[in-house]
Amino acid sequence: MLIGEVARRSGVSARMLRHYDALGLVRPTGRTVGGYREYSADDVRRIFHVESLRSLGLSLKQIGRALEDPAFTPSALVGDLIQWTEDRLARERELLERLRVINASAPTGWQDVLRVVELMRELDSTSAARRQQAVLTRPEGVPVPAELLAGAVLTESDPHVAGALRWALARTGDDGVTALAAAACSEDVDIRRRAVLAIAGMAEVPGAIRVLTDRLEDPDALVRRQAALALGGHGVPAAVPTLVRMVVEGTNDVDAAEALGTLSRDPTSATRITGLLAEQLAAPTADSATRIRLIQALVELEGTTPLEILRQLARDEDRTVALVASALAGVLEERAGEVLDDP
């Protein structure tokens, strides 16, 4: 077959076939009387072998070696190709994310694009101080893409920089919550913790309440606690069971008690919280330390029932519990007296 026909049948251009010939990769077996290249069936088969290996990402030099060297083993080369391809895909994914961030920032001109690119570069700095400064010194009125901040806060290891990123994210409102929502459900527990901690700082945003409420059932205790403290501080009753467990377990129990106090401003929630605390106080498995934490949580609650419970506990068989309950009952009585005397 002449080169034109081979090109039509193989899909390889005549120019590339000539290049293969010049490299010695696929040389036509014969020549016509007029000196034109003439390819045999074996030559065409070799062309298809070359194209198949090219489709795997091999260079023409590597292909030549593979086809000519009988001792050549493909395993090492294929392994290198896999690693090279994975690295290339990672670079392309990173580029794609950067382009998406720029697009989401809705740039009105190239200056906007350059500002976002510069911020990306600063957030990628190996210097924690520079990363923090990049977040805190943005010019007033210049928006920072929530997607960029969210991506940074999910990977930031320095606590000071992470705090600055959460502060900046909180200023983006709904956009920040939307950017973090998927990460709050990540299979990676560290990602979930960082996402929920950031969203907790935006609990006043309606979308944040929904995401945090979903995390009350998270398999990770720290995620559940972060969500419950944020929700409790914003008066969401769904957080009550988790907050009571925190008091019982002695984990962030002071913060949990304060959140329960906030929730108790609603009479219905106050009744529920008081009942749950009283139930835990009466539990046979509750030791002195646990019961004292529960007593201290009662003091934070609104209403008269906590005082009644404390007066009863002042006669408890556990002397330590009785003394603490008596002292705190006095605090509530004094507080109630001040309220009555207030003109």
C-alpha cells in the first residue's frame, strides 16, 4: 500500500508516517519503481502497535525501544507512566479548582482575577505569618471568594491562621456555609471537624443551622459537640440531648451548661432540660463528680424548678453533693431576691 492509502486506513497522517520513517520507527518494506514508499501488511500492523503505545502516553523513543528490544519489560515503564499520570491529574485538578474559584468570584476585569491569584499564592505560602496576613489585611470592600477561604481553612494546620480564615469566612455569610456544606459530611473526620468549627462561627446564617443540626448525629464526638455548642448558643432545642451528655461526660461541661442556660429561656425547653438533668442526677451510675457537674448546670437554668431540685439535693446522702447543692441553692435564692427587689 502506498502512503496515502495507509494514512486513510490507519488514521495516521502521511506527515506522521514520514516522521516515523525518519526516526526508524516504522520503515516501509519496499519502494515502488517511482521511489514511493510501499507498506506491507506487517508494516501497517506495526503502525497500529505504535499508535496503541502512544495512546498509553509513551514517547516515540520509548515506543521504539519497546518494539525493538526483546528483553524490554513493560512493568517498570508502565509504573512510571501511572505515577506521571497521577501527578498530571493532580496538577490539573488543582488548576481546575483555581479556575472555579476565580469564576465564582465573578471578576469584572483582569485586575480582579489578578487579586484572586495573588491571594491564592499568599495562602500557599510556607510562612504561617504571611498566610495570616493575607487574610487579615485584605482591603475593605474587596470581596474574598468564599470557596478559596473554605479550601484554605480545611487544610490549614496553624491555629492562628485557621482562626483568621474562620473569621473571614464568617463575613461571607451564606456563601461561606455553602462552600463548607459538603466538607461537613466528608468521610475524613479531620475535614468534618474543621468544616463544622468554621460553620459554628456562622450559626446565625439559616443554612448553617441546618448543616449543624445534621451533625448532631455525627459518629465523631468532637463534631457533635462543636455543633451542639453552636446550636445551643443560638437557641436551637435539638442540641439539648448532646449538651446534657457533655455535662454528664465532663467534656466542655461549662460551655455546655451555659448553652443549656441560653436554651432554658424558652419555657418549653427549660422544662425539658430540667427533666433531663434531674433524670441524670438520679441515675444509679452517676458518681459524685458527675452529679456535681449536673448541679452546676442547674444553676444556669431559668425558672423556679432548678431551685426546688437543689433544695432537695441539699439533704442528699452524699455529703459532698449536699454541700454543693446547698451552696448553689443559696446563690439562686439570692438571685431570686435581687429580682424581686428590682424596682
